[in-house]
Amino acid sequence: MDIIHFTRGATDPLIDCEATGACFLPLLEGQGDSHVSCLHLHSNARISSPSPTHAAALLVVHGRITVATLDPPMRIDIHAGMGCVFDAGEPYAIESATGAIVIIVEADQLTARVRGISTPARIAGARWPSDSVGIGA
């Protein structure tokens, strides 16, 4: 067994992808061309053009990010406990006003499983254990 960690002190500044306020740490290499990495975003961080060579899943484990897409043009807020999946070559940008920790899974192809896709009926009333703190007290 290998123990890995992705604390802020283990990351290095991200100097590619037109990034500001971002630190990066590669965590795992898989069979074929697949990778798992960690991204630490400071307040007001921006990444304008992540690598288009792989499909990518961005899984927010702490904080929140805003993802901007070009086609169709939109901005979507992604909070801790949520993620988004992009096809290889699909352009997007990432911003974080408050800071975030994001796990990035990259592979030649990624397909979201039906059970994991957010729909209003699926997530209605869903709460994290921490959401109940102070409720009913």
C-alpha cells in the first residue's frame, strides 16, 4: 500500500493553462493514458485553458468553483460534493472566488454513470451530514 496526500503544502504552482492562484499535484497514473491529480485554488483563482487532450472529471471536495463553457456559453457553480465531466477537446475555464480543492480525473474517455448524474428529482432534499448542524437545536 502507498499512502498519498494532497495537502496544500505538497502542491506546486500551476504555471501552464494561463493559471493564476492555482497549485497542482499529480497523484496517480493509470493503465493507458489516465491520470488523477489534485488542484488547490486560492481565492480569485483562474485557469483559462486546461489541457484539451483528455476527457476530464472535476470533482470538488472542498469549496466551490465556477466553470465557464463556450459552446453553449454558460457559467455553472460547482460546490463541494459535486463535479462535472468534459470530453477531450471540449473547452472550459475554471474560476474560484473563495478557493477550492478539486480532484481531477483524466482519461482518453470518461462517461458519467446515470446514477451519478444530477437531476432535480435525484438531488431534491439531499444534504451532507454537516448541513444538519444547528438544525432543530
